[in-house]
Amino acid sequence: MSDEIPYSAIEQAIQRSGADAGLEALASHFRDRGQHHALFRTLLLRKRAELGLPLINPGELKAFPARLREAYEDFVEATCRKTGELYLQDGDVLQAWRYLKTIGEREPVRHALEQLEAAQASDEVLALAIREGLHPVRGFELLLETRGLCSAITAFNHELYAPLPEQKQIAALLVKRLYRDLVLSVRRDIQDRKKPAPEETDLVEIIRSRPWLFEDKNTHADPTHISAVLRIGLIVEGQDELLMALSIAEYAKKVPAVFASAGPELFEGGAADYAKYYRALLGQDADKNAEFFCARLAGYKNDEVGNGPAESVLQLLWRLDRKDEALGIWENFIRDVPPDLDGHVIPSFYELCLQAGDYDRLSRIAQTHRDTAVWAAARMLAAGSADEKIKPLHHPSTKSASASSDDLS
């Protein structure tokens, strides 16, 4: 089937039967050949002709009656949706998003990304999923499968802009991947040394009785990957992933190269400190380990270390259900941050107060920051909290993509 446009036949149709007939012939030509963008433009032209709107570069339509504007805008929305669906049927996620983002419909593209084969995960598709935030978790699944752990760590540190719940899911993916890689690498090392294959399947159990695995500063993964995943993994919440992260920390204690110099603030002792933190999250000597980090935080000057250490301690106390102490950490160490903004590893102070039901503290900080609306809401919540007539409502902020139909023409 030739792709050449039958200009003469279409012009004859226009002269013989009118513009609508000619444009329908042109639309049929593009429809039969799967030329979705050309079809989109033709359908919009046909609608403008039908409504008596400017045929070329319509631009702003404010001068036209509202009923005409609304009719055209409704048609553009429906045609964007249909064109996006056609591209999705072709497996072209990038072009589909070009149309569906115009009308703010993310779910069809998210679903397509979930069905996407790894072989189709181009750099552009990964950027769409991760950098544009369309489906970060699926993006990292594809990234790990096609580019590996190193690329995933880099993307997490420099390209990820996702809500904290999704960051936690992605952190869990990285922990599971490194743990799996370490187990496979250690077992392969044992096999290469002609030693009996280990019956154990847990990483710590495998290395416990085999100190010779670490002779001559031997390691089974890139030390920078180990230190990065230990840091990233602090936000994971699943029991299995926390146990894996603890196992990685125990492994790292045997590899000096992982922390050749002191670790970051709060984890100055390197792998041993990470192990304490993960043990606390797992409920192992939780209070003792939490006090260890609280004492270390108290020795820092905020203007020298930033908010990272305080956020990590706050997160730990919060997850140990020591919420009042956790909120106190925010007031004492993070109070200069706007209370409506999320931190790196914690929700905003406002959200934490809502979760804790601490409306008095919420109103006090709102008043300090001259946030009158939140102060008033907090006083209303406090007054109604006894009989639960007033419920806190929190909707995470999202960036909605928008564009005009001109961007697609």
C-alpha cells in the first residue's frame, strides 16, 4: 500500500462533494496506513471547518462563542485520547504519552510500561518512567534488568523525583538486587576455589564460617555499590528487605574497602553503624540502638552536617513508635525547614503531626511560620478530635502535565 498522499483525488472530492468529504478521504488514507499523527491533525482540521473556526493555527479562541470553544476542546480531548490509544496498540509508549499527557491521562501509559518487555526499554522510555515520574518503580525494574545495579544507583541519586512511598519501593529493589548479586558472587567464589558448595542460602550464614573468602582484601561486589545501597536502604520498610540490608551490612564489616574512610555523618563507624540502625528497625535492641544514634546526633552542629542525620534519627524513632520524640527531633534540629515540605527520607512536619494526631504541636509550628490557614485548621482539628467530627485530609502534591493541542500540531 503506497504511502503517497493522493492529492488530486482529495482535491476532486473537495470540489465535488465539499470539504468534509475531502477531509474524510484524507483521514481514511492516514487511518489505513497507521499514520496516527497525520490523522490527528486531519481530524482537528475537519472539526475546525465544521465549527467555523480558523483552519490554520487557531491559537486562542477567546473571541469565539463559548459553545464553539467547548465543542472544539472536547473534540481535541477525545481525539488525543484516541490517538494515544492507537500508539499504545502499536507499542509506542513515547508517542502515546505525547498525546495522553495533554489531557492528563497517565494510567494507560503506566499500564503499558508495566507490560513492556525489557528489550523495549530504550533510554527514552526509561527517562519517561523515571525522570518524568510516570512510573518510577517500573522504570527501575527495567533499568536493573537492562542496565544493572550501577546505573540504577546513579539514577536513584541523580534522576529520581518520586514521592517517598515510591522511593521506598525502589530502595527495596536495589537492596534485593545487591543481596542476590552478593549471594551468587560468594557462591561462585567458593566454587572457583574448588570448595564444597555451601548448604546455606543466607548470605551471613554462608560467610560466617568462611573467613578465607575475604583474604587479600577480596570483595564480591563493587565497594561503592555496597556503601550506596546501605545508605539508600535506610528507608525500606519490608521485613525481608530489612533483613537483606542487615546481611549486607554484616558482609560489609568484613570488607574494609567498603568504608576505607569514615562513613557519612551519623554512620561514622561505617558498616557497623549501619548494622546497628537496621537492627533497630528490625526490633533488635531497638531502644539501645536508637539511643546510640540520638546521642551521636546531639554531638553535631546542624549548620555543619545539614538535616540528613536528624532526618535519619527522626525516621528511626518514628518507626519505633516513639512519635513524640521524633517530632521533638524536627523541632530541635530541622525547624528552619518549611514545615509543609517533605524531607529527603521523611514526610513534611505537617504530615507527621497529622499522622500522630498532634494538633497542638501542629498549630504551634504553623503559628511560628505564620501559616494562618494551617493554624486555623489545626485548631479546628483539635476542637473536633474528641468526637472525630473533623478528620484530617491530606492529599500529596502532584505535578500534572499539561499542554495545548498546538504542541501536537
